[in-house]
Amino acid sequence: MDKDKVKVFHIEESEWVDIEEGIKRRTVALGRNMMLNMYRNEKGSVIPQHNHPQELMAVLLEGEVEVTFNEKKYQLKPGMGYHIPPGVMHGPFVTTSEKPALYLDILSPPREQEEYAKK
């Protein structure tokens, strides 16, 4: 994708990639200073606690997720989101709803695609 040109995209254009058991990610759009990802997490799936050098914002579109930020648990429902500054530990993220959790996140700056594909 050319990072210096305007691009119109559709979420369905990108492929799902398995990243953990019950968790899929698709990179929807990649820009010079940010990347947009969609996640689909099945019931009971867990994204372990982690951190990264990027700033992150996300919004939950479907399902419910229990997440821990600063040792406090939150039950997220559709329409709720969060902002995580660079380097802050967050997680685990546990999908608690019967239907999958679907959410969009934006990372800035973007992760290197080669490194990101391995995770």
C-alpha cells in the first residue's frame, strides 16, 4: 500500500490472520503514522498482558470483553473504547460474550509489518 496517496478501503478487503487460539486480526489500513486493525475474538479467548511502544485506541463493535488496565478490571460492551499510552501494560483481554468480540484498534506509529505478522 502506498503510504503517500489517498486510499479508499473496505474492511472486507484484508484477510484474517490467526494470532492466538480463537483470535484473528486483519490489518484494514496502513498509513505513514498509524495503522487500523480489526480483531475477532471467540468466547473464552485470551490476549495476555502485554505492552508496546505505540499509542493505541480501540472501540468494541460487538460482543463483550473483560480487560484489565492498571490492575482494575473493566467489562467492555459495544460502543465502549479505550486509549492506552505507549509502554503501558494492559490485559489480559478475555472475551466473555457468547458471540465473538469484534473491535477496531488504531496504533500510532504503525508496527513494522514483518514483525507484526510474526506476533
